Amino acid sequence: MPQGKIKVKTKVPDAVKAKLQKKKKSGVAFTRRANAPIQAKKTKMQGTQKIKQLLSKAVNKSVEEDIRARASEGVINFSKAQHAVAKHNKNSKANVPDA
């Protein structure tokens, strides 16, 4: 049961309607200033990702050494590849003169 008058929509004048539509189309959410550019988030994200990766590598390495020490009762058994890398590192450090 309706009470009161029936609401009738009013028609917006054409000039006002055109202005509103033009404003909607050309409007940008915000304007960038030349002296205050917005930095990309990518570089910050890459930096944090690199730090996380280095941290996880260090943690994994220390955990691996700890597990090997417990399993071998203090003796670390390296694979052939790890022996080759250790030998290469030892030789390269010996060949570098101190500055």
C-alpha cells in the first residue's frame, strides 16, 4: 500500500549531462607531478626477495652441516663434487696475493 506521491525521476539538462560525462571520461584518479614521481614497487620487492633467498640459503646450509655432524658423529662426509669445490676454493685463496 503506497503512501504519498509517486516519485518521478527528474531529467538532467543536456549541458550538465555532457559536462559530467566529459569529466568522467577524462578524469584520472590522481595526477603525477614531475618533481614527485611514484617509485615502482618492483625494485623494493626484488630487494626483499633477494634478502629472503640469502637468509634461507644460510639457514639451510647451517642445518645441513648440523644434521651431517649428528649423523656422522662429528665427521663430515662430502660428495665428490663438494670435495672438488672445496679443493678449488682452497687453491684459489692460496693463489691470491694479500693486498
